[in-house]
Amino acid sequence: MNLKVGNKKVYVVSDMHNDADRFKLLLEKINFSKDDILIVAGDIFDRGAQPVELYFEILKHPNIQVIQGNHDVWLAREIMEKYAGEKSRRIYFIQYIIDHGTTDDSS
């Protein structure tokens, strides 16, 4: 979806599922700039092989807003159940993705 709010272009995307390469191509295709807004409507994680790259690509852009999808909520719940009370959620979240490379539990 693409709308305009004032002089800003607003984009909405979802279901990226760890595909950092496609996400970067999307940003290029829409010529995403610091004046635009991108809303990620869920499912950043699960299935694909590039969770860390995707996560850090999103963090590079302060004008990207994320709404958790069911896969993202599931991953957060799994991480919290495994690591609850040991360290901050953010540290373990990143470490889990780095260690496992994917949230696919079939590996």
C-alpha cells in the first residue's frame, strides 16, 4: 500500500519472513528516503535465513514502524520462555537469532 500524508509517502508491507535481501530490494524499488514512512505490518521473523540482517536493516531506519505479527509474537514468546529472568529481552532476542540463524524449529 502507498499513501501520501502531507509531503510524506507512506508505505505498508508485511510478511517479510527473514528475507533481508528482498527487503533491501523493496527499499530500492520504492526509492525509500528519510522523508518517507514505512509501516511493517507483521511477520518479520520465521522461515527465512536472514533474520539478523533483516533486523539490523530495519533498525537503520528510524522512519520504519513495526507492528508485531503472529510469527513475531510467537518468536518473542519462545525466547522469553527459554530465557526468562536471566538477562534483558533484547540481548537474548538478538543472541537467539544469531545462534540459530532462523526461527524454524525443524533444524
